Amino acid sequence: MRKLSLVGTNIVGSEIIKISQKIKEISKTRKVQNLTIGDFDSNINPIPKKLKELIIESYNENLTNYPLSSGQLNLRQSVSEYLKKRQGIDYNENEILIGAGVRPLIYTIYKSIVEFGDIVLYPVPSWNNNHYSFLHSVNTIPIECKPENSFFPTVQDIEENITSLNMVCICSPQNPTGRVINPETLKGICEVIVKENKRRGDNERPCYLFFDQIYSDITVDGLFVHPLTLCPEIREYLICVDGVSKSLCATGVRVGWVFGPQYIIGKMTEVLSHIGAWAPKPEQNAVAKYLNDYDETVNFVKTKTKQYSDITTKICDKIDGLKNKGFRIDCQRPEGGIYISIYFGESVSFPSMESYTKFLIDECSIGVVPFEYFGSKENPGWFRMSIGGVDPNNVEDILKSLDEVTLKSLSEVNSWLF
């Protein structure tokens, strides 16, 4: 006889956090390069100095009582202006909801949009859609995506399932791959959703597009295109999340936002009011003031984007060099975010991706995350490498580790064969 609810009995914690915490424990006794977690080393990548000063200033002003449940008005207005200038899209303050990062906002999207028995489609590999779906007892259609499509679903994938769907989930740039969805593909997906909702009319609940753009600011220039600019008709069915966690290296500051149709945002505000997962008022006030200095914000973001691009270019160049030497290794060069999709061919000869991950930690002192932990079952050998904790002045350590990984992996596999 179980003692807890179905969720309490069957919930699975974050596999990524587990492996990261394991590495942190091992690192107390020996050095392990932790390239698992989507976080930053705040000594290498601190938040902007001005933002830190504004946060301290807000605490000194005693702004420590409850914020508005929808988020402070000055922040929602700042986000509205920032979206207009940065992405050319127009959402007013009543179409924006602030939360403690995007996680509780994504939970609130699921809670407000889908219910027991509904069907959610999402690509795999992708971050946490499987867990959010489980928490809301919905049925899922995980689309196994291939390297040749940059690990994104195709328009055909959506068309084949659209009549049964209640929500489609897309993240671009994608976690875990670092790739940006092709604009024509995104436009096609939007058009399929719009067409289906016109067919349904007022007699059926619509299908919504949940678009996670948390990495959009730190994308190679010109590659990120917002779905609303590609297909204006999607607006009524589009819900987006964003925030400062990745763009300002502010994962612990916990300020995120969701924007979409006002009637949905209004209901989401009521749901979030019961959860209470609000961003702290001092941080909200500070982020509002920081975003108002558009040039400062964009300059910081561009500097960081170049830094990440320089790091990933060196790593991918190294991988290409090893591949040209005949090693079974490959990658997809990232177009945004802080992740590299990397393929370790020898890993498929190990009993499991988990055993290979353990081998990398124990024998090569490096930690990466298999795509299996992002729900993928048909892309063995592919891993996510996070570079948020990599010192741009010391990338050589990573390059040396890749030499070690390829050589030791090959040696281990050969030892079983001979």
C-alpha cells in the first residue's frame, strides 16, 4: 500500500542536479571539471556590476515586503519596452507576469493551459517537459529529433499530430543542444497551429504554442527570430517565457517573466498568487532600472555572447581536429546559449550512458550530461556540455580533457574486445 499520492510516489528528481551534486562532492577530494549544470561560476561570470549595485540599493530602501502578485509595475513596463527594442514585439504591462525565474512560470503555464488527459507535444532532447507533463497528468508525444534537423521537430511532425494536441513546446535556442530553430520551420509550425485552431473554432479548446526563449539574448547575431514576427496570427495562441537568469548570468537572482494574451496572463497571475513564487521585490526593482538602461544591458549581453562563442569555437575546433584524426567524436556548433551538443562514439559500446558518464567522472575527471537525461532514447552517444563555468582564459584544460576522453574511452573499449 503506497503512503503518498501518485505524484509523491512516482516523481523523479532532476537527473542533471543529481550528477552535478555528485561531482561537487567528488571535487572536495580531487579536481573534476563540472560541465553538467546550466549555471555560471559567479566568480568567472558575475552579474553586471550596475545590477548588483541596484539590488543593494533596493534593499537599503527597505523594499522587502510583498511584491504585486503580477509583478512590480515598473518591471513589467521595463520588460515591455525591452521586448519592443530588442525583438520588435509589442506586449503591454498587462500581458506580462513576473515570477521567481521561469521554472514556476512554466509550471503555471502547464497548470493554466492543460489538464488530465490532454496531449502535449515536445521535442526530445529537451529540458524538463517530461517532468512538467508528469506533474500535470497529461499525455505526451515526445518527438525524437535528429542531428540533421538540429534536434528540432519538423513541420510534418506537428502536422501529423495537430488534431489531438493541446500544447506544443519549443525552446530556442534549445536546451540541451545550443541550436536555434530554423525560421522557416518555426513559421510552418505556427501556421499549422493557427490553421488547426481556426478549424476548431469556438467548439473546442485551442492548441497553444509554449515558446521558451530564455537563451534568446545570448544568441549569435541575426539567428534568433521570434515566432510573432514570423506569424502574427499566432499571437492569440502564443505564451513565451524569458528572464535574466542566462542573459545576465543571474541564475540566483530569480527574475523571470511570461508574456502572452492578457486573458491567459490574468488567469496565470491568479494561479501564481496561490503558489507565491514571486521574484523578490528588491530584485524586481533593480532589474527594472537596469533594463531601462538599454545600451548598458545590450552591451553586457553582447560581451557575454562573444565570450561564450569564443569558448565554444575553441572546443568545437578541437573536436573537429580529433574527428579528422579518426576518433569517433563529433559536435554541433552552438548558435546560442551556453551548451555544446557533443558526440562520444565510444560511449555506445558501454553498458549504458549512465555507466559512461560515471567513467568520464572517475577516469577522465570531466562531467557532461547524456541526452538520455533530456528524454531522448534514440540519440545514444550525444551529450550536453555546459560552458557556464569555463574560464575564458583557461580553455586549454577542456581541450586537454577532450584528448584524454577520446584516448581513454577507446582504450577502455579495446580492453573489452581483446
